[in-house]
Amino acid sequence: MVSKRGYSEPQPVSLAAVQTPGIGSPRNSAKKPAGASGGGTVPQQASRSGTKTRSGASKKRTRGRKSASSKGRNRRRGQRRSAPRGAAADQRHYHDNAFTAGYELGRYEGGELMLEQALPGNLLLPEVRLQDVIALGAEQLRTHCLPLLDVHEVYAEMEQAIHERRPCSVIRLGDGELLTLAQDTVYDAATVKREGTFLPYAGVVPPDLHARDLLAEAIRQAQIVGVPQSRRKHYHPLLHPAFRGNHLNLAAHRLTGSTVNYSLQQAGLLGRLLSGKQLLVIGNAAPSLAHVLTERGFIVSGLISPVRGVRDAERVIQESRGFEFDLAIVSAGIAAVIICSRIANERGRTALDFGHMADAIVKRQIELTH
């Protein structure tokens, strides 16, 4: 038998097949040493042969016992190995059930329960789904909604601004930017640190009220502001309070979706936007991105890297004055909002908050074509 480790293992031997001579085994009692007579003495050679036989039997017996013992140990080891697999399966089953129960409870308390409470106690709702009730309510709110520029309008605006050499910054707001704005306006410092553990990675180490004020001013000066439509906790639900807390008026801005960078690519407009333009590439991924863009035939007139958070934004802005460019693409976390807004207004250029699009292009997850 060949084990998984690659060496040969002895075949298991049954103890019943190897008996000690003289203990009543019929097969062993019938055997006699070669040359033995009925009542004579055993010759010396035969005696030695008999000794060899007994020695061989002893060796076989030992091997047999070892093999059986090993078999038992292997069986027990197999049982011990299989036990954790069963326990792990039970644990997964438990967690799956707990997740499902938690999901169902959250779905009920986050929707169905609120619908129950909104209905008068003496009325029974007809057979209608929660999503249908929400859709009907959303339709009633249409007149209160703010319009968003679609991706084709954003593209046309950027192309025209590049042609006319006028400022056009397209910035994008996510949970990092909104939590930064929320410092001491919506949340206290402890809450922001607890809820925004990722903020240092994004370029802000809270509490940092200076970063908050720089960000608010950059939004105020931006030409197009991408805002989140996601209803997750620190996205759209935080947008209005954060703007209000920083005296920013949403209705005064030209708005688009916060994923407009990806929308440009999905609509086949990103390559057209970059094509034929002198590009200034800014961010930690700028060297790799510039290399890929050059390979694809785009014109990279300069790059600035690294960008060490919001505190480094001023240096980057000053350094950008040494480059001639038509379009700046900036992937620098929260600092990108400040850099894009300042570069556009101070240089009369177009700047796009490029975000993680840079990483996707470098990793060849997104292919750019002219």
C-alpha cells in the first residue's frame, strides 16, 4: 500500500493468522521440524531450523501486532480528524441560521414594522408588498428631489471646459468625505473616530477640523459635485446633515452621482475623454497608472506622487503649477476633492476625482480604448 506521503506501508496482518506455537493452534501443532522421527531426538541442524522457525514466527507475530495496533491508531486518528469537520459543519449551520434570523429581524424592524406603525389601527392593508408601498411613496416625493446630471451631460461639460480653457472640477463624495464634514457638526469626535476607522487610510486622522473646513470650501468652489445615492448609514443619510452643518447648500450645486468615474467608463466615454489630452496624473498609483496610459497611447505630461493625505494637498497643488496639462486625474482619497477643486479654479483647467479607477486600470481590470 502506498501512503499519501509516498512511501510503502506494510499490509495489515490479522492476529488470527499468526499464533504462538504450542498454544493450541491446530495449524502450528501439526507442523514438526524437518527430519524429526516419531520418538527420536531432533538433529542439531533441525533444532537450529526449528529455532529459526520460532524466531520467524516471533517476528511475524510482532509485525502483525504492530500492524493491527497501527490500524487501530489510524482508525482513532481518523475519528479524531472527522470530529472537527462535523463540528465545523454544525457551527456553519448555526451561523447561517443566526444570520438568516438576524436578517429577517432587521428586514422586519427596518421596514415592515414601520409600515405597520404608519397605518391606522382600524384599517387592514390590502395584499401589497413593502417595496410597492415604498415605490408609491417615492413617486409622491418626485417633486422634492434634486436633479442629477447624467454621465453624458458630465462628459459634455468636461469636454467643453477643456476646449474653452475654463475651470471644471468634478469631485465625488463618499462616506470618508461625509464623515470628515460631520466632525463637530453632526457627530462628536469620539463617534467619528469609532465610525470612521478607515479615515486615516483615506487621508484624514480625526479629529481634524482643519481638514473639515478645507473640504467644505473645496465643495463650495467645485463645478460638479458627485453625491451618493446609496442609503447605507454614512452615505446619503449623512449627506444632508453634513452639508447643513457646514452651511453648504445642495440645491446651489450642479450634482451628479458619486460613481460618475465608473459611469464614464461603462458608457464608453472615459477613453474618449482622455484621448488627445495632456494628462497630469496625481496620486500614489500615479507612476503605475502613467505607465499603463502611455502604453495605451495616451499623453501623460506629468505625474505627482505620492500624496500623503489632506495635509499634503497644498504641496501637491503647488507642484502642479510646474506642469502644462489639459486634464488632471487625481486618485488621492479625501485629498482628491481639495486638489481637484483648487487646481481647476487656480489654473483654469479640468480635474476629475478619479478614485479607485486608477487601481482598476493598473490591475488591468478595466481596459481603456480611445
